[in-house]
Amino acid sequence: MRERLSLLVGIGLFLVAVLSMSLFTVDQRQHALVFQLGEVKEQISEPGLHMKIPLIQNVRYFDSRILTLDTTEPERFITSEKKNVLVDLFVKWRIVDPKLYYISVGGDEARAKTRLEQTVNAGLREEFGKRTVHDVVSGERNKIMDEMRVKADQDSRKIGVQIVDVRLKRVDLPAEVSESVYRRMEAERKRVANELRSEGGAEAEKIKADADKQREVILAEAYRTAQMVKGEGDAKASAIYAQAFGQSPEFYAFYRSLEAYRSSFKSKSDVIVVEPNSEFFKYLKSSGGRSGGSDSGKSGK
């Protein structure tokens, strides 16, 4: 009984071992190739639980996610102007046909990257050779990347790989070329700056001349208006003086003489030298003369 039980346990263990060797899982991030005696027997891309013949068949897995090929050093390319440019790029790719991928590069990712790098570099040399530095730096950069993706994808399909994207991270000029370009750019910027300064100076002189002209016009108009106002004031003053003079000429003359005396002798230290018979002392003399004449007339009588 014990021997039979041991036999059943052994058979059960053997069946479990055989079953475990017959089952395998494929992750959703993987492709699987089933080999039978070194030959590809089946290609599996659907995730889940699958079976194989133990000891005769074996399984090899390949990543189905998007992979990145990034250049370690910038590559040197020549433009249509025979100028060198340094290009730093990366390529996004993934395995879409694991069987063809295995047959073409032996399933070796390093070999696949080398093949893709050669393909992309060859295409870029062709594209750069048809364009100027300006085109590859900014003008047609997006167009170059789109055309390279299409061309590289067509070639990579031969090894079971799809090119998802090709991107130029940086396009620079070599140091010796950059220096001459920067000098030329600096000279051009200085020329433009000088032109702008000249135009600005001319415009400033024009504005200044116009402002001076307006200033002279405003001053002339103000002077004319002031003279007109002054003339009107003098006319009114003369009319008032004439009216006052017409009403009492003697009082007006006397008042004007008093104003003249007040203006001439503003302080005690003021001195004026005139002849005694000057008209300036007319009213002073007439005041004294009237009183004296009256007395003499009275005495004569």
C-alpha cells in the first residue's frame, strides 16, 4: 500500500513538473518566440498563459515597448554649402516582428541599434547635403525629421523594427565655424545698430527743429497778443487821461506834477539839479508866486 502511494505521489510530482515545464506566460510588454530544436516554431504577441512541449521546445522573450537609441557623441554632417555641422539626435523604435528581428540580427539589441544608427546617419547625410545651414538649424528642421522617420522606418522594417520617431536634439556649428559666424553676425548687428542710430538722430533733429519752430510761432503769437492787449490798455488809459484832462486841465497838470515830484524824490538822499526857472517847479513857484503877487498887489494898491 505504501509503495503504491509513493508511486502515485511520484507520478503526481512528475506530472506537476512536466506541466510546469509545459506552461509559460507572456507579459503584455513582451513578444515571445517558441523554438523547437533551434528553429522558430511559433510567434506569440498576445499576453497570457501558453503551452509548449517540455524539453523539446524553449521560449525566448523580446521587449515590445518603445526603446530609445541615443547617440553618445554628436555626429558631423556636411551641408550643401560644404560646411560642417554637429548633430545630436535620438531615435524611438520598437520590435513589431520578433521572428524577423531574430532572423536579421539574432535578437541582439546592440546589433539592432547599430543597424538603425547606420540607417539614420546615411539618411541624414543625404538630407543635409541638399540643404543649407539655415535650413538644417531652423528653416526645415521639422521637415528633415519627418522625412528621416519615413525613410528609416522603411529600412528598419526589413529587420522587424518600427521607427516611431527621429528627433534632432541639437544642431551646432563646429567651434572654428561658429566663431566666424558669430563675428559676421556681430558685424551685421553693429551695422543695423548704426543705421538705427542714424535714423534716430535724423528723426530727433527733425523733431527738435519742429519744436523750435512751434516755440517761435507761440512766442510770436504771444508777443503779438501782448502788444495788442498793451495797446488796448494804453488806448483806454489815454482815453481816461484825456477825459480827466478835459474836465479839469489845471488839476490834471497839478496832479501829474505831484506824481513827478514823488517819483523823483523817493528818499531823503535823492538830489536833483535843475535851473530855478525850470518848468519842473512850475507849481511850487506858482504857489509861492501867487501868494507873493497877491501881497505885492495889495501893497501897490
